[in-house]
Amino acid sequence: MSDAKFFAKGKAAELRLELMSDKKDKNYTRRKTALKKIVANMTMNNNEMIQLFPDVLDCIKLDSLEIKKMCFLYLINYCRLKPELANKALPALLDDLRDRSPLIRALSLRTISCIPLPAFNEALVDPLGRLLRDPDPYVRKTAAFGVAKLWASDGPLVEKSGLIQGVNQLLVDSNPTVVSAGLAALNDVTDKSEGMKLAIGYQDASKLVQILADCNEWSQTYILSSLMAYTPQDPAEALLMAERLSPRLQHSNASVVLGTIRVILYLTHYISDDTAVQGLVKRFGPPLVTLLSKPHEIQYVALRNCLLILQQYPHILQNDIKVFFCKYNDPIYIKATKLEIIFLLASEDNIKEILRELREYASEIDVQFVRKAVRAIGKLAIKIDAATRYCIDTLLDLVATRVSYIVQEATVVIKNIFRKYPNKYESIISVLCKNLDSLDEPEAKAAMIWIIGEYADRIENSDQLLDEFLFTFKEETIEVQLALLTATVKLFIQRPTKGQELVLQVLKWSTEDTDNPDLRDRGYMYWRLLSSASGNADITRQVVMSDKPTISVESDTLDARTLEELSLNIGSLSSVYLKPVSQIFKGSKVRHLEQSPALRRTDSNLESPVSPGYYPNYAGVNYFATSGGGDLLSD
Amino acid sequence: MSILAVYITDTNGQQLFEYPLSDSPPTNKMLQVALHDASADDVVLRVSSDELLFHRREDTLDFLVPCSSSIPALIPLEFISHLIKVLHDYFQPPLSRPKIEKNYSTIMMLLNEMIEDGYPFVTEENALRDLVPFTDGLSKYLPTLPKGAASSLKSLTSSRLSSKSFSSDSSHMRSNVPWRRSNVKHNNNELYVDIQETLSVIIPAASPMRQLLNSVNGGSNLTASAFYTPAVPQILAEPIVAIAHGSVFTTTKLSGVPDIQLILSFGNRVLEGPAFHPCVRLARWRERPGTLSFVPPDGKCCLLQYTISGVESGPIGGDLKTGLGPMKDEFEVRVWSRVPRNVKFVENLRAEVVFDGERVQNVKGTRASSGEFNIEKKGVGVWRFPGKTPMGWNASLRGTMVVNEELEAGPDGTVPQEFPKYIKISYDCQGMLVSGTKVESLRIVSGKGLDDRAKPYKGVKYLTHGKDIIIRG
């Protein structure tokens, strides 16, 4: 039977008839079908169905779980539109909270807690306290979530009811699923709350780790999240905990794997033994590689997190570089991230293999990716001194293809190579000069012009080359115009006779014919400099041809504090964007390492950005009563 | 951190199903706007200052899951994977618009169990079958069990959910096998093992230098191995990457609570990052790698996933030559099957010829020694070999790319000839695993509720799925 047939307008009256009780409708087949139609229509936002509210409510009492479920879905969907009618359903729902069947108790509990109406909220408080201690674990876990939902809809009501303490009790439940539900509920409440904070002591954390293996995958993710609320007080304790967690790295659920990595990375901040830390972190490699066989979206998140972990621990995947080689049919977001990882993993030992691979990417069809590959080659030249020659050879090989966008991209990166290694690889300038025609992008033009200006005395026809660029001066972007101005001045300083005519022309254009203030100001400054220092060319030279700060690729890597914050957020969006949470979402809670005698002193946490008393203490802060040494999780 | 809603739409963004989980989740319309504005590399979209959208396309449907911003990204992404798996289990793949429309109320009830307070909670198919009536293609809607004894008697005859399982259905949380459906009963006890490996290979372009070197060294020796005898002497480049991603599945239809030990051998290979189903006892594996000891969920389950790199390049080989013919404008693709042990044929063999669709207008003068070659979309020609392809066989395809006339000439005044950029070969090969992985033994250690005389183990199937055998041009 197809629900699709159920969409027919003007059906409300007809459906009402079908819902009427009828002795012939023995297994409620007819009414069940009618309800299916109503639910289907509701899903498709056919608001005509709201007319049937009283008729649907009449069916709640029928002795069929499936019918009940559909009535409840209806109720949840329309309760806000018809609160007074919804309230009428309350007595029946409350009756069901005492049903013999745990499934029905749980179902009705879940339904009531999903309805954010004051009458429902208030009516739930008392039974909820009882259901948190229900003999059936399925009901207890539903009750735990019920408290979180009730809190979201009426926080003060929950806080004065003592229900939070009730959930707290679930943390010592004999059933692991109930424990994790309790934790998830507390996590949810404390996440949204200003005043409350989860804190877990060693004994309790240790018990959570113990029950981890008996939980389903999602429960494991909640327990792993809440373990971040445990602050190790002793390095040995932190190490033991990390050791015991590491089997979770072999779970088939990717969110369990990344959740485990997050907790272990967090714990490493409290472990003093470096060798032990390295040993732990090394275990991340293989599971991360295995995630690369998952769907693209999951692969992407895994790769972004690899990137983050590699910044801190570059050696963990050193031997696996090939698994990050791109396939032409990978989506661009995967390719781009793999490329960044390849760049991070590059070293003197594997540089030749990597350059062969990057050279291959530079002949792909996807222009965006080709450009990224060429850039990566240029950056490698700067990153690994010993490999610069190979990188330049590869770039020259690419320039020889004479494909316009490759030549342009190569020009840009070669400029950076000149900045890193001044006066070293000038022989390649002549190759670049042969390809001036193919430059039509501002960035590439500006880069080439910079090279000409910088090496004006060594390029035989530098004046002619600049003159050619100057031909279109007025049409260029400001970036190119500024580059031309500076390069012409440099030419004049190095070869006054050849540059004299050009420099006058450019200064005139820059000061008289432009409405761009930057260009005009710079033009005037050069002009004054050249005219006032005319007697002392050395001063002008010192100013214009000064030594530039050397460049490195380090500026691309994250600073220690950001890295630390990101590593506490492994798996979250901020680890995907590689940006601190506060930059992505304003007002979100920033994670930081809690002070403890075991906390390793690093540059980033020497002065803690947040004082320990940052979160106002709430009476029930220590859900796990850490003070008593906490044997709370045992019976 | 929580899931705010679940939407299922068709690929045009038209809403087929909606399941709100919060007061006012972003509507499908808002999500469609966000998707429309997104660039290709936005896997996770920001819908508003504190809302994210996770999405995935499967079959012909889009699954959209808006979430609050603090959620760990893999939770919704894994949840979508699980949801798709559950829907496949309930309604058979591939999913389609009519299947969704036909089953609104069941999907509603499933999500009602799968998500609790915005968190994924129960996503195991086995546990769900205890909670939500399962309908397969054969039976109609099964009545759910009412609490009255009279009606439950009736339902016993027609339903696979017995009243007993109904009253104890929450006990699965108490048992130490949360992944196994309670009170499993089968008339025919059966157990199958399936091991599948997905093979990805990247073969570099054959440079003239390498060809020369190979011929000096005797060429074909490089490709001969303990496994294969090359059917055609080839001068071949060594693959840069050859990775097998393996999955070990069991399909168990066993009554009671069977405890199983499955021993695998991986030859001398190193298993990288094995990932296990929760039912596998990790301690046993650590004691003796290769030993899977477990109480399985009922039905199909993926016990183990693994990665092995540096494997053989598989039963099918291929190469690409360019610049052939009197005008030096022809290319030739060759594909051949090697002769591995115990394999008689491969199936669904095809070779995609990938070229620059902007620069190439057409492919002319194609001559295929067998199979059929057609341009199927911009930049991709597909060379198909329907049915079974025998071992020790080979085929070749020759042709010339017609360069788009509107292209600008290069600096030397001519438009350069275009050739294929990549060849991508794919196939299925039953009866062998490319890594050489094997089942050593399978034993039912104990089977509470299982007949002692039963010999349920029906054997193992090996399948190598050559997915991306990429030859670079």
C-alpha cells in the first residue's frame, strides 16, 4: 500500500469518517490506514489535517502501539498551533506513563517531553522523578533525555525540582546505555547553561572508560565527549587513561575514532613522558588512513583533522604519504586537502617522489587544482632548502608547457623563491622573460614586474621589458600599477641612464593622472626622495633597494595557542576550517586546558587566558562527587 | 550540540520528507538557498550564525541534516550513513522517491527511535527491527503488538514480532549483546562469510626513459609475480599506489545466541588500521591477529574493515600509448586480463577514457578489437565489455581526438594535439582477493538455542572490486 496515494486535497472530511470507531474494524486496520494518510499529509505540510485534531486524539486510547505512535507524532506536530486541544490529550498520556509495557511508558514520556507547552512541562515533573528510577533501562534512558528536553523548555522548573540530581544518579546505573544517556543529558544541559559545568574525577572517568566497550557507538561518542570534563591531576593517571582508550581507535564508526583522538590528544597535555606521548600519537595514523575508504564527506573531515594533527606531530604519517596521492576523480575539496597534507609531509627524503606527483597534478584538467599544485611546488622550494633546485627544475619544466595559467602561477611562486634565496637562481630569469606574453593576471604581472625591478641591473633589456608593461599602465589594476612604479624607480637607481626617461613618465602618471590615493602618495614619496637625495644616491638606494625580510612557509602554520585550542576541538567545524571556534561562531564557549599539577607547561598555557574561576560555580557543579574519591559508579 | 531536523529531498531540492526535531529548525527552503550559494568545496555549510548543514546524496535522494554548531562533524555524517543503511535494510536499495513516499509513517517511526533529544541513539538495524514494524517486499504491514493478550495471540501467527519479543524488547539494553535482536529464531540456520576488497591503483604515465629501462631489464619480468603470469608481454610502469580496502561481512541466520570464531590469514601483509564492529572481541584479536571472536548481530554485518597497501595491481592490466600513427595523432588503450589462480573470468569490465572536454570536440576513427566504445558525457568515453571477460585475454582501442577548432593556437602557431588524460578501469572479480586474504577456519564455539547437528556454515565468497584502476596519460 502506498502512502503516496494518500495525498488528495479535500480529504479531511473523508478521513474523519474513516477514523470513526466501527465494530467491523477489528484490528483497527481501517483507522491505522487513515492515520497513515494523515501522517503522510502532515509530513508534506498539508495543514488541512489540523482540522482532525479531536478525531486523532480519540484514537490515542486505542490498544495499538502503531496507532499510538502515529497519534503522538500528530500531537507533537500540531501542539503549538492548537495548545488548548493538545492539553486535552494530557490525561491519556499521563495514564500511559503508568502502563505495564516499558515501551509505552517510554513512548508517552518521550511525547510529553517533546511538547513545550506549560501544562505538559508541569505535569511531567513528578512522574519524571519516578521514571528516572524505572525498573526498565529503556525507560530510564528516555527519562534522562526527558530531563534535558524539559530543561530546554523550562530551565528554572527543572532546577528547583531536583531532577538534575535524579539524572546524576543515573551515572551510577548498572546499564551502560543508561549511564551514557545520563551523561548526554547532563552535557546538553551544561552546554546550554551559563552556570553549570561538568566535572569528572579520576575514579569516575576510569569507570566510564571501563563501560565504554559495552556501549553502542553513539553512547561511546557521548562518553568520549564528557571525558573532556576530566582534568588529570597526575601524569601517570593521564597516561593510563589514554592507554585504556586507545582500543577505541579501531571502531568502525568514524565519530568514535575522532572522538577518541580528541580525548587522547587532550590527555597528552597532562602526560610528562615524551616517549609515551609519541607512542600514543603514532597510533592515530592507521585509523586515519582507514577513514579514507569512507564516503567523501567523512574522508574530508578526517583529512582536515589529519592536517591539524600533522602540524603538531608531522612524523605520524611520514611513511604513508602515498595514501594521500590524489586520484583525478576525487572531489576538489578532497584533492586540495590532500595536497596540503602532502606539503606538510614533504621532507628531503621524499621530495623527488612528491615533485613527480605534483608535476602530474599540474597536467590535470581542473585548472583550480593545477594552480594549487604549482603553488605547492613553489612553497616546497621555500620549505626545504636542499630541494630548491629540484623544485625550480620542475617549475621550469612546467613553464615550458607554455600553458598560460601554469606559466602565471609559476611566475608568482618563482618570485617568492627569489625573495627566499636572493641572488641565487637568477639564471632562470631569462626563461621567464620569454613568456611575458602569456601573463594577463594582475598577480602574475606584478610578480614578474617585481623580478625585473629587483634584478634590473642583471637583466640585459630590463628597460625594454618594463617599457612594454608600461604601455598599458593606465589600464592595469592598482596592484600592477604600484609594482610598475616601484620597479621603474629601482631600474632608475640601478641603471640611471636607461631608466631616466621611464621614471619621469611613470612618476608623472602616478601623481597627475590617477585618482588612486595610494598610487599618488607613493608616486610623490619617490619623487621627493629622488629629488632631495639627488646628491646622495646611496640613501635612495638604501631606502628603495633595502633588504627585505626573508620569507618562510612558517607563516602558514598555526601558532601554538591556536593549535592547542583546535586540538581540543578535533572533529568539530573549527577543526575543519582550522580556525578557532570564536572566529567561526561568536559567543560560543571556548575550550581551554584546565589547570592541574600535571599540566605541561608550554608557551601557550603559561599564562592561562582564562582564570580558573571563570565559570561561576553552581551548587551542583560536580555531578560526579569528586570530593569523596568517588566510587559512585559501582553498585 | 544536536540535530535540528532531517529532510529528504529529490535531487532538485523538492522536499519528500521532513522530520523536525526542534522548535523552529531551518526550513528546507532555507537549506536549498544555502546549498545553492555553496561552492563545491563546502562539505559543511553554515546556514546561520549557529546552525550548520550536513548533507549527502545517495541513490537519487539528498539527505539534509541541519545541526547546531557545536556538533562534532562526524556525528551527523555518520548518522546519515547509518540512516541510509537502515532505510536500505527496511526498503531495499536503491532508495527512490516512491519508496520514501510509500513509507512515510515507517520512516517517521524509525527516526523517532533513532534520534533521542537531537542525538543519534539507536541505529543498529537489529535493535530497530525490535522497535519498529519491519515490512519487506513479501508481507504487508505487520500489525504491531498491542498489549492485550488476545490480540497478541492473533499476531503471533502473522508477525515476526512475537509478543514475547515485545515485552522483552527493551531487555536488549540489559543484555551484553546490544547489537543482537532478542529471541532470534530461524528454521534454516545459515552462516555466510563475504570478504570484499575494493582496489585502487594509480599507474604513472609510461615515460620513454622508463620504457627503455624496462626493455634493458627484460621488460615483462617486472610485472610477473607469484600470482600472475602476464598473458601479454607488457612494458609496464610499476603502480605508484595500490591499496586494497577490505570489508569482512557475515550474514548470520542463526537461532539463539551463537558465539563464533573466524580465523583469517593475511599472508605476510600488514593490516593497516583495522576497524571492528563492536561485537568483535578486541582482546582476542590482539592475542592472535586474524582471529575474530564474536556474537554476531542477526542478518548482515560488517565485522571488520581494513586497509592493505602495496598489493598486486589486480587481475586486469592496461596501458595507454599516445602519438601513434602516420600523423602521430592517434592513441591506443590496451586492456588485458592476467591469469590468476582459481579465477575464470571478470565481470562488468569497463574502461573510461578521460579527456579534456573543453579542448576535445570528439573522438574519431575509433577501432576497438572488442567491446563497445561510446562518448557518454563531456570528457568521458566509456569502453564496455558486457558480461564475462575470460582470463588471458586482451583488447585494444585506437582513435584520434578531434581538437576543438575554436581553441587559440599556442605560441608556436598550432593547436596541440590532445590525448586521453586518464584511463580508469573498473570490474568485479569473484573468487579472489587481491591481497591474498583467506578464511583459515570458522567455528561456532557455542550456540545457545542452536541445534548441535546443524552445520550452518555455508562457505565464503571472495570479491575483488576493481574500482579505480587509474592509468595516467
